[in-house]
Amino acid sequence: MATDKMATSTTKLTHSIRSARSPSPCSIKNAPRFARCRAAELANDLGCFHLKVNIDLMVSAILNVFKLATGKVPLFNSQGGSNTEDLALQNIQARLRMVLAYLLAQLLPWSRGRTGFLLVLGSANVDEGLRGYMTKYDCSSADLNPIGAISKVSVFDD
């Protein structure tokens, strides 16, 4: 009985993870609308609490510090920036998401009148790890990585 329940939960989790291709928190300005909805859908599928957090203020704060330090403002390719600027801007968003995810994991229970802490789930797949196609300290840096041993093809197969 317990094994059947665990198998059902694992299947539900695997299906939900396959359908969730975007982490939450996210940048509202730079993330497509469909990506912003996936985290809420995943939480709903798993019966979990979901908190929508906009990281645009964090990104702006970091870029303001960079501007104060260097006198320069990096731009995305679409805004006339170089590949170096574009990649750095994408990476800082990924890293800030994880900084916030760990802050929430430590303090969200406390903020809701509970004790303990939460674990941060990662979303890097095995292909990203083997190829080194990931940002250090982003979704590859987590307490648990449910799809860490699954290939990208398997993750995206329905």
C-alpha cells in the first residue's frame, strides 16, 4: 500500500516536473508569461504552498551597484548590448533567484508562524551537468535535484 502511494506520488512529481520548465521567483520584466505560470501550476499539482515573487527590484539593485562601481550599464543583446553583457545579465537573474530561494527556504516557515526550514529544489538535468551548460550557483545549486539524473530529452518528453 505504501509502495503504491509512493509510486503514484513519484509519477505525479515526475509529470509535474516535466511540465515545469521555469523556477519561481522570476523576473517579471524578462520572463515570458507562460514561464511565470508554470511554478504556480507545479505547486498546485503537488498540493504545495506557492509564493509568487518578483525579482526585478533585486536585479535593479545589483545593476545599480555595478553602475556605481564601474560607471557602466550592461544591456541585453536586444537593447544593443554585447554577448558578454547579455550573458552576464541572464546569469545574475539565475543567481539571484537561488539567493532568494535559500532566503525563503530559511525564513518562510518562520514568517508563517512555523518552525524548521524548507529544502530548495533544483532543476538542472544531467545533460546540462555533463556539458557544463549551466550557470554556477543557479538551479544547479540546490538541496535536492529531482531531475538531476534525467536527460533533457526525457524531461521534455510528454
